[in-house]
Amino acid sequence: MKDECSTCHQITELETGFWWGTGYISYGLAVIISALNVVWFTPIFHWATIYSVWGFLFANAAVLAISMPWLVRFSRVFYLSFFVQYDSSFNK
């Protein structure tokens, strides 16, 4: 992530270790994605055998691995929005 915004010059790392809190947001998003994976996986495979459990674990791991760059970036933006407020009167 850049050290500052190219438009408004807001510093993105407010203090040392600031981004550690994004792990909690990223974890929460991963839990939500895993729950959504259960929703689509259950009607298709019905959890009938142990193979469907392993299949779910591999499918869920693949979905989470593919979405990880998005999750990391979104969690940083979401976490930063807690501490830096949007100013609509800012002139470019």
C-alpha cells in the first residue's frame, strides 16, 4: 500500500503497527465467505460422505486463496475508514 494518498496526501500508516487490526477484519470476512460457501455447497453435495467434507475443505480453501488479495486490500481500506473520515469539501 502506498505511504500516502496521491489525491489528498493523507498518510496511510498512522502509527507503527497500525495495520495489525486489519487481521481481525480479514478474518471476519473469511468467515463470512466460508459461511456463503456452505450455503452453495450444501444443496449440491448434501454432505453425504466424508468425500464431500474434504471436497468442501478444498473448495473453501481455493475460494479463500483466490479472494485473499481482495480480502487484504478491502480490510485495509475498511480499517482505515474507522480512523480517517471522508471530507466532501476537500478541493483537489
